[in-house]
Amino acid sequence: MCLGIPGELVERLPEHEDLAVVDVSGVRRRINVGLLADEALAPGDWVLVHVGFALSKISELEAQAVLDYLNGLGQAYEDELDALRTSDIG
């Protein structure tokens, strides 16, 4: 099963227009936001992240609903966050 994880946009990277820093459950990573070029993304916006790409812009309410679901998965979600925390990507 492949799931997207909500992340809050922290910073746009003007030197790389397709990249942004996103906070995913306390872990900050650079992700590609190029698929959302038509969206006016700004710090504080929420996006659904999968494999380093922002797939869609979502509301804070939608983000919380997804996070509640993921937290309900328990250990599988914790394992995913641990892998993200220890990765050396961005």
C-alpha cells in the first residue's frame, strides 16, 4: 500500500523553483513541488507528499484527517517516520 503523508510547507527555495522545505511530522525535508506549479504555494500550506514529491495541495483539516488515519496504523507509520528521520536525503 502506498500512502501520501501530509507535510506543512516551511520554505520555498527561490534558487530551485521546484523545491521546497516541508515539515513531515517533525522531520524537515526538501521535496519537489513541481507538480503543483499552478498552485500558489506559500509557507504554512499543506501538501500531500509521496516519495519526495508533493502530489496535491490540501487543507489543514484534510491534513489532520490523514494524520489521524496514519497514527491509527501504529507501528507501520512510526517505522516510516523513523526511516525518514534517518535518511540522508535533503
